[in-house]
Amino acid sequence: MQEITTDRVVIVGAGLGALYAALMLAPRPVVVISPERLGEGASSAWAQGGVAAAMDLADSPEAHAIDTEVAGAGTVDAEVARMVTEAAREHILQLTTLGTPFDRTEDGDYVLSREAAHSFARVVRVKGDQAGAEIMSALIDEVRATASIQVLEGALATRLLVSNGVVDGVELQSSAPEGSSPVMLRGAGYLLAGGGSGGLYALTTNPPRIRGQVIGMAARAGAVIADAEFVQFHPTAIDVGEDPAPLATEALRGEGAILLNKAGERFMTAEHPDAELAPRDIVARAIFAQTQAGNRPVLDTRQALGIQITDHFPSVAEACLRNSVDPVVQPIPVAAAAHYHMGGIATDQQGRAEGLGNLWVCGEASSTGLHGANRLASNGLLEALVYARICALDIAEHCAMEDIAEPVVPIFSKVAGTERSDAITALRQTMTAHVGVLRDADGMKAALRRIAKLEEAHGTDESFRNMCATATLIAASALMREESRGAHARIDFPDPLPGPGKRSRMTLEEALSLRTQIVSEDP
Ligand code: SIN
């Protein structure tokens, strides 16, 4: 195997957290491992809503922190919520300096959108629903102009090398579908910023590459995984048969769009006093129930926005039109789809991974305690920004780096690839069927048995093993949590346990031992 040793910090992933951390580390040399061309395939670039931040003088970080805790259903780390919401403003100003063209009022103030479960309009946005794409575009320009940042496109991280509990290398392969021989890259330190797990589900809003590989890779190396059972389903994925499903941002409901069923009933008014702006888990379950009952839920923007949807929400309008739905005159068919993983690699307040040394994590791959059981809208990009900087500062303090480093040049040789797309499809269908919006013990046990079989059949494929590891952790943690809380809704345990909620922690070893026990019970 080719082995490369570099003075660069290795950053796995190329979304918002990865690029922001790379810029914060400059001029220290880093190499960014990007499976796609920069800007393609990262969840951040698909984010529509924006970044939550108390920018209005009448608003406050304290109010933002309280909303975060209430949405999180009793498992948010209050200290983390306070720290992140307090830092929000300075990151918006920093992104503005880096060239993000946030929407402004005539007076020059930031235009602020209202999203579900926020007590204030506090989501800064760009060109309506273009926040993710525009922030990424500004960062990519800056990254391309920064000499200390090497971007390695077309490479996929598949395995961490650990020596005495400390990460000592990351194995890379070509990200081409047929894979390649592995290359071992040893860097000065390692930052995982490679996204969440939405694509482990058959119905998802996440880009196709985002299938829990980074969380699974860290779990296989011994990292502790927190809150794996908490997977957020977005209520209004556009239900037109596309995979991934395009998103109809929650900001549309903030503008007054309403949810109807095929009988024309506005069903959310009976579900929650905030109706369409109830917390995301509640709206997602209501949509799911309507879909299951054959009531074909739709999002109706006609009255609230009319023709303005075309200019104010161009991504949504374009996704509708390419599927022959004209949102100016027709309601938009919607379904609940896997959107964001609150769980991930347990990290401390320095962004260090619990259980492994020389490893930092930021963004959706991490579980910092900010989101609890249900992430507040537009807190995802915010968390990525805040922890990217925290990680960068801590890495700079603890990793010995030279100022200049040679570029990393891996040589990926072709190997006879294994066909695994059917296995991935089966894994995704299993997760949607048994570990989705509503769960019960029988379904989750069935999921664990199925994942075990798929892994046994395709266990030589490192990337697939990473996906199976994360799927196993989600199903096992969900099985162990015998209550309903936030996004984790169990038919067999419909109520939350009394008292404050507890975060969960599980290693892959523990999850596999539970899986083995369940497989052995198979009649
Ligand atoms: C949305 O725009 O509805 C999604 C925003 C988010 O997931 O935070």
C-alpha cells in the first residue's frame, strides 16, 4: 500500500465545516479530502433556509438558546446551546466579510426569516433559498485563493488507523464507483467534517454521497457515538419520486404557506397551537400520518406567495417545475424525509472526539449536544461554523505543523470493483421501513438482522461497512431508548420517560453485541 506522510492536517469532507476550518487554520497547511469536485455533493451546499443568529437588536442569544433547548426535547446541553448562540453573530459577520451576499433590507439590515419553533425571525438567508449554495460559493473562492489549502478531489476516506487510542492515519480510496487500491495518509492531525447519515434512508433530502460513512469510519476505529437514534425527518420534502428528494424549505411556512390534505383540510391546526410552525418532529409525524392514510399531503404556497415563489424561492420553484408542478397555481406534494442526524461522533467542547486522540469532528458528523432530540431549524450550519473554528484553534494549539508542506499525491490503482448498489438500496429501504419516522421493537430487530446479513455479504467493501456501522448504531440506540422523545417516536413506548432526558452513548462494539444477540434470537 502506498504510504504518504505529510505535515498537513487532514480534513475529511468538503462541506461548510471542512472549508471554514481549513480557512481558520491558514496559513498552516491542510489537505481537504473531497470525494466530489469542490462544492458538489456536500449537504451544506443544499441547505435552503440559512443560518440562525440573533441579529435583531430586539432578539437575543439567550432567547435563541431557550428555543434550541425547547425544540431539543430535554436533551440539549444548555452550556453548548449558550456558547453556540452567543457566537452566532460574529460568524455571520465573518461570512459577510468573506463575501457571502446575505439578503439585506433597504436600510442595510439583514433580512431575517422565521422558521418553525423559533420565537423570533432570526434566520439570515441569501436570495431566499440559496443560503447553502451562496455561502459555499464564497468559501470555495477563498479556499481556492489560499495557498496553504490543498484540495484533493476524487478521494474518499474509508478507514482510520489507530495506534494506542490515537489516530495515526487515514486510508483513502478513489471515490470512483469502482473504487481503487487503498493509500495510507499520515498527517499532523485529523478533522472529520464529512456530513451525516440522511442517505442511509430511501427517502432523504441529503446528497447521494452522505450515507453515514464518516460516523461509521470513526465508530469502527473506537470512537464513542452519541444520540445515534435521533434522526430528523424534514416534513416537506417534495414528493415527486426524485432520489434524493428536493426540499421545500420551512421558510415557506414562515411566509404563511399552509399544509393541506387531499380533502383540503388544514390538518396542522388540530395538531399544535403553532400549526405549520410547530416543532419539526411534530409536523413530520403529522405529514407521515397523512401519507400513510393515503391523504396525499401538500404544501400550498399560492395564497402566501403566489408568483413571488419564483423569485424568492428559486430552488423550490425550479424543483417543482422540472417535475411538472407549477407552485404558482398548484400545491406542492410533500412527504417526510430523512434530513439531519442529531447523533454522531461524541465531541467535547474543544471538538475533540471522545474515545480517540488526535481526532477532531465538526458539523453533522459530530454530536456536540446542541441539537438534543430535535434540531432547531437552521442551527445546523451555525453549529458547523462555530465548531469548525473551535476545532481549528485547538488543532493549531496541539498539532506540530511546519509552515510549508509538499502537496499530497496519492496514486490510486484500479482494482476489480464489487457491485454493491443493490446492497445499498436494500440497506436504505430497511432503514426507512423499520427505523424511520415511527419505530417499534420488532421493526428495529428486523432491521438489525437485515443489516447483519447485508454486511456479511458485502463486508470486504470498507465504505459499505462504514454505512452498516452507522445503520447498526442508529437501530441499536433506537431499540435501547424505550421512550418517545423529539424525533425518536416509538409506537410501543409513546411517552417520554419522566424527568430530564438523557443523551445516549454507544460504541460500535456495544451495538454489534446487541445485534449479535438479536440475530441469535432469530426463530
Ligand atoms: C429548511 O430550510 O427547511 C431546512 C433548514 C434546516 O434544515 O435547518
